[in-house]
Amino acid sequence: MLQQLKQKIQSLGFLDHAILPVSFLEEEETRLKTWLENDMHGEMGYMNRNIDKRLNPSLLVENAKTIIVVLLNYFPETTQDDPAAPVLSKYAYGTDYHFVMKDKLKELLQFIQEEIAPCSGRPFVDSAPVLERAWARKAGLGWVGKNSNLISPEHGSFFFIGELIIDTELPYDDPKLVRDHCGRCTKCIDSCPTKAIVAERVVDARKCISYQTIEVRGEMDSNLKGQFENRVFGCDICQDVCPWNLKSEPHNEAGLKPHPKLLTLQKQDWENMERPLFNELFKNSAVKRTGYKGLQRNLRFLGNDEEI
């Protein structure tokens, strides 16, 4: 049964996975509450809600017994052509990963229900109170690096994390925690242009380029102007410099492939982008989160003082 399940997970294109019993994440409680008490979540008020559910997945799914943690590679084969163009985070090249991963996890749930055991469950992909990195670490899929990203010794860190929580016990893996391989390296800390990594494994979201370009709904922090290194949506700098990402290999997930026009956009194409092109390029993209007006705001913030 376990082998059959693992073959299905692999056939869905996941990079890695582990099957664990649901439990309370006691070791994360102090870390999470301290981060919130220091207001490092900024405008992300949702982070301050449902703390009990973040620490205890059994409150998310009634009678939860099992959590299946999966990784999905999003490292692209090619990046943007124009080195002067505003930089889009690699994770946003293709279809919004929430859709891609949830579809796969729903298919996995259906497979378990039909082939393994009757059960109920829910897929989770970065849109519910689940401490994904903590679970992936507990699952032995990697360690939490100094930039607070999960790093896999085999695959680096350019992957999404998702979970399927079900109310049926399955044969569980016996994962071993991956030891911290960061050593004395501080490349991610040193390379962050806004100094958002305020301590090892602690990111002040308010200073983070990803937070500023995606989560902030009003005007971005003027104190950070000129420090974005041309990032228009998201930021990969702390991952790009990580030596472990030399292990990253291009994904072959059709849903994450970029729109044919996207990577060829020149600097002026971004600056002159009108709504119809935005809608064409980002119809099902994570960039829809900030919207057309948000993207225009971000472009202006990068230093183009003309009205876009």
C-alpha cells in the first residue's frame, strides 16, 4: 500500500515527499509568537489569526491523523532576456502555484480514497494556517536556512511546499531531521539589499522586497526606495546567491511554464504595459495578487518617476 501511494505521489511530479502522523508543533510556538510580537509580519494581519491552528493541524481537519508533505520544483529552464528589465520572481513565471499544486493534491486525495482507504481530507498550499516549512523540516525534507527558506540538500530551495491532511492513518515514514548545512556561510544575509534578514532564520517582512511588492496594499516604504535592485514582484536574491541552489534543476511542470511573451519583455515593454497585455500575460498568474495598479505602483517605485 505504501509503495503504491508513493508511486502515485511521484507520478504527480512532486520533487520529494514524506508521510507523517499529525501532531502539535510545540517547538514552533515560541518562535512564531516572538516574531508576531515584534510586528515583523507587517500588514499581514492573517498571520496573527488562528495561531492555535497553525500549531495544531488537527484543528483544520476533523479527526486528522495523517499529513503528507510534498515539494514541487519551480526552478525555470530560462529567465528573462533583458538584463535591464524589471525582475519578476521565478515562482511567478507560470500559472499561480496555488492552482497547480491544489489540483495535484486533490488528485492524490481522490487516489487515496479510491485505492487506499476511505477518508476525508483537505489540501493546503500556502493559503491556510499551516506552518509549511516547519512540517517540511519535521518531515526530513530539508533544513531551514539562514534566509528562513527550507533548503533541501538534494534540490536546493526553489520549490513550493504543500500538504494533504486526512482523517485516516497510513503507514508513516520515519524521517530523520536534516542537519543544518549553512555552516559559516552568510551569503543570503550579506546579499539582501534591504537587510530584511535581521538575524539567522529571522526575516523582518516589513523590510522584505517580496512583502513590499506583493503584500503592501498602499504605498511602499519610502525608506527602501532605491534598494530593490530592479525587483518588481517578489525577490529571489537570497536564493540566487545560496550555494545549495547550484543543485537546482529545471522543472518540467507544464502549468508553471511562462507565457511565451513574458521572458522576452524589454525594459520599455514593462514600463509601457497597458492593462490588456497585463491581463494576457498574468491571467492565471500569482501576479494577479498585486493587480495591474499594484504592478504600476511597483514600477514607479523602482525609479521611473514618470506617471505610468
